Amino acid sequence: MTNVILCGGNGTRLWPISRGNLPKQFLKMFENESLYQKTIERNSEICEKGCIVSNANQFFLALDQFDEIKNKINWKNIDAIVEPFGRNTACAIAFSAFLNDDILFITPSDHKIQENEKYYNAIKKAKKFANEGFLVVFGIKPTYPETGYGYIESKGDIVIKFHEKPDIKTAEKYLKNDNFYWNSGMFMFKSDIYLDELKKYAPDVYENAKEAFENAKRREYLRITSEYMEKIPDISIDYALMEKSKKIKFVELDVKWNDVGSFDALDKEFEKDENGNTKKDNLVTIESRNNFIFGRYKTIALSNVNDLIIVDTPSALLVTKKGKSQSVREVVKILKNKNPEIVKFGRTVYRPWGYYTNLLEGKKYKVKLLKINPHKRLSLQKHFHRSEHWVVVSGTPTIIKGKDKFILRPNESTYIHIGEIHRIENNGKIPVKIIEVQVGEYLGEDDIVRIEDDFGR
């Protein structure tokens, strides 16, 4: 059995802690591991191999975080399908079905699941149905009237109907009915059965996904090209297939489950103080109750406020009311037009070679901390509008500067002139950290001319 892990979501309902450059599945919020890593650890116990489906912008995060935990799990390697941009789950799963002739266990990468013994028992039951030629959908018994999930109406292992995300009154009605379950977004089936059903009920998805798969670039990992990806309809597996097929079976997941899809959902995962506020060392409260606070960068003081969600990051602050956190998605829509960079990036920006953190910025200058991971290097590049001064904090980077190549040690520095070709390489075993001071008329990230790049940018 192959665990297909869908990694493409952007987690917009958790902005500003979740950004396009570091979405929620890769945030290390629990026991210093990400939900993506916990998904791999959990499913490596029951699946012989794993296959991730990711967009190109986040692919390096998925590989790096897999490498961090591979010594703890049963998989030493992982297959991958890299999409240039998302076209929803129907085609993402089709790619994995073309690649793997196996039973596929489809899971999102951002669910928090506990009670593993019950989880594994449900998977065994689903595997029996999958071997019999069924498409299996997993449901979670509702514990409150959630309006952010789709629902499954079922009786025993028979699906009666799929229901759209409801309003609050309808969700309260569903909660009282024993036949209604949250749609978990998890599925299981044989790859050939999925493809046969997809061809029958969504032939446009099937044919275009097949063409894209056959014309993909095949190096170490399968990379779908934009030319073919654009032709594929943007549709979920639920709409394309599950609501139409006659081969559906239902399995209940009787576990503690949270898709961490909103701050109201995230609030349930953190310890509370005696007044129902998030328990934090950097929090001071006076006559304040039932508040969710997420932020570790400064002291937070609350006075005479109740039922708030307060999310503090170095570059953005969110304040909303409990029960209204689904509206964060609307905030993100506004920001995409007004300030798209703050939707994509936080103060720390992750790159395939490591990351950089913006420390200080003003007119004609910017100060950054660069971290270059072992055996990684930046692109060979130049800038038209800025010079750079590098001071090594730790590690021993190899510097390419014009025709020169040399090593710097901690507290040594070098200067890069405007237009000068340069590169930083980390050929050592520990991360390299460098303070970079930029000075120039224009300091945007698009003032980079790449001459060579290990990551195809």
C-alpha cells in the first residue's frame, strides 16, 4: 500500500502564521515537528512506501523535512510528483495513480490525529474494501457544529449523500443526526479502479492528466510541465468522482482528529490557564477570559477582553473574535490585492538552500541573516542595483567573487560590487550563517540575474 500525501495547500485560514512560502503543513507547531512530518511517521507504520504530491514552490520543504525524520521511519526514500501549480485533488491523485500500481491511501499532509490503534484498525477495514474494488471515504463523527467542513451522510458502510459546507443552523442539525460525519479528505482505493472510475465520470480530467503525466520531465522526481497542467480542469475528487461513483464505501475514523483548518480549531490543541486563555509564559492578563493567543516574539498583555483570537508574528498581527476565524480567508483575499508579498512571505523566507531573515530595512539599505544548509549553495548570480557586504557568523563558506574563489571563517567578511558575479557555497557539515548588508537604489528580490542554479529557478 502506498501513502499518497497531498502537500499543496496554502493554509490561508491560518494567516499570518501560515504563508505561501511556509504553509501550515510545514509549520513545526507540535513537539517541534510539522503536521507533514507527523503524517509520514504515522502512515509509515502501515504503508510500504510514500509518494508526495507538491507544488514546485514548496517541494524543497517537503524533501528537507522528510530528510529530518527518515531515520525514525520505515521509508528511506520517498517518491514525488511536482506540480507547477495546483489543479485540485482529482488530478493530483490521478498522477499518483498513474505512477503507482498499488492500493493508494490518500491523506492530506495537515491533519493532527491521535489514538493510532483505532486509526490503524480503520485503515485495515478500508483496505479490505479497497481490495474488493471499492473507493473508500473516511468520515469523522462531529463534536461541534463546524461550518468549514463538508459532511458525509451515511448508514453503516453505505454513503447516502455528500453535503456541502453548511451554514451554522444546518451544521447544528447535522450534529444531532447520528448519520452525519465530517468529510476527512482521506480516501483509499486501488489505482486502476480510481482511474477507471475517473475515466467514466470525469473523462476530461482523466485524459488531460494522462497527457500531462506522459509528457512530464522524469529526472529524480516526476515534474509536470505548465503547458500540460493548464489543460486539466480544476476540480476536487469529491465533485469529479466520489459524488457520482456507484462503488463507494464509508469507514468511520473513531479518533481524535483535527485538520487545524482555522484558529478556532488550532485553539483546541493548546493548554489553557485558569481563565481559559492560552497558557503562555509571555502572556499577562487582567480580567480577560477565553482568549486564544499565538505569538512568542514579545510580551502580550490583555486587559478586560474576552473571546478574542490574537496572532502575533514579526511582520503581521491578526485580531479577530472566536467563532469568526473562518473570515481570515477574506482578509487574505483583500491582502492579495493590497500587499501580496505579505501573503506569500513572513520575515523569514525559505529557499531550497536554507532561508534568510530580514532583520532591518530602511531607505536604500537592508540587513539580512542568511542560513545556508550543508552541501547547498546559492545560485551563481549578480545584481544591477545593489552592492552587498557579507560577514560570516558561523560555518566556513566558500565564496565565488568574480574570478576568485576562497573560504571565509567566522568574523571574516567580503564585499560584492554592483554587477559582480558571486555565489555562496556550504561544502561543510554544519550550517553557514552570514549577515548580509545590502545598499542600493533598489533592493527588491527580483534584482537577481541567475547565471547557474541547482534548483532550476
